[in-house]
Amino acid sequence: MDIATVIGVTLGFVCVIGAIVAGGSVAVFVHIPSMLIVVGGMLASTLIHFSLKQCLGMMPVVKKTLFYKLPAPSELIQNMVDYSAICRRDGPLALEKELGSVNDPFVLQAMQMVVDGQDGEAIEEALDNEIRYLQERHSDGKKIMEFMGAAGPAFGMIGTLIGLVAMLQNLSDPSGLGAGMAVALITTFYGALLANLLFIPLAGKLGIRSKEETLVREMIVQGVIGIAKGESPTVVRERMQVFVSARKREEYKPSMGDKQSKAA
């Protein structure tokens, strides 16, 4: 789980709710019609703008953003170096028994292609298509979040206008103007809160996660291509360390012995 996101959202709502409670007017900030205008209008406009498939596909992407943990670069590099040593010594078929311990579907697919004897170019093309599709899914999710972040305040303003029109129709009763103005402005509050505390930050987090996952996938591609070409563990390591900063390369420097020799 992404702890920073959980802490941020929780802290944001605690601060806002705490300020409301300190003001002593909690009931004023609870207005069901205003919630319906903002949330309902935002969802309706999102469904109009995007296809149902895109909207439904957004939820797994957001869930993955919050709960998916990327493998450490050091672990990836070490695994690929081990696979390279096994492949050079015993051939690609010897990697098949290693696949049972692989949890990442992308790595599993890549290594299965090596076991099947596909060449480096075919593997690279197939895996690049997988990465491209991953980026498209993340891009759709990010666009939907950004759209909802823009639509929330817009429908908040629409609700405010509705409230103002209703209030102006009752100018004959000055005592009700204050309460009417409060109700009119509450929709703007809902829209701004949802946009700036949820949808816009989540869109940004999704963009960051997409870049991180793409980088990891590209590291895997380079490692697998090296294995498919029969390159040495050292060359495979160097292929993958291109994606790591120079400062951390020594930290991520793996041992050159494969898993079987270590076990012995």
C-alpha cells in the first residue's frame, strides 16, 4: 500500500473536518442536494466524455496505483544475472524450472518466451507492445482523474448558481439571505474539496506510478533480451544498470554466481 497517499488523504480530511468542527457549524456543511449536484454531475459528465469501458477500467488502475509494490531494481538485476548464468551453462530449457518462483506476470511472460526459444528481436517487439498497452491504460486512468478534478469545481459552481437563483427569488425575506447564501456556496466547497484532495492528486500519483512501472518493465526487457542472446551475466547486468543512477550502481551491483551454484 502507498502509505504517503493514505496519510495525505487522511490528513487532508482531518484538517478540513477539524476546521469545520472548530467553527461550530457542522450541520451547515452537510447538504444532500449539493452533494448530488456535484457528485452526480461529475459522474454523468465523465460517462459522457469517456466510454463505459474506459471508466470501468479506471478502478483496477487506481487500485494498482495504491496497492501495487514495484520490485526493487537490485532484486530484478540479481534475478536476471542468475537467469543469464543458468541459461549460458545449461541452455534456455533449464530456466523452465525457475518460472515457478516468478510472481510478476510480465517477467513470467518474458522468461517463457526465452524458454520457447524466441529470438531477442521478437521478444523485444512483444514486450514493447505490452509496455505500450500498459502506458495507454495508465494514460486513460490519469485523463479520467484529471477530468473529474476539473468537473467537480465546475458542477460546484453550477450548484452555487442554482442556489443563488433560488435565494434571489426570496429577497422579500432578508432574514433568510445568510442561510441561503451558505447553502448556495456549499456546492463550490464540495467540488473544490473533491478535486484538490482526491482527483487531481491521484491523477498525479498515477502518472508517477506509470513512469516508475514503465522504467521497471524496460529494465526487464533489456535483461531478457540479453539472456535470449546468450550474453554473459556481466553484460546483462550492464544492460539493466543503464536505468539506475551512477550513484546507486555500486549499491545494486549483484554477485555473478547463479542460484544453483549459491545453493551448492
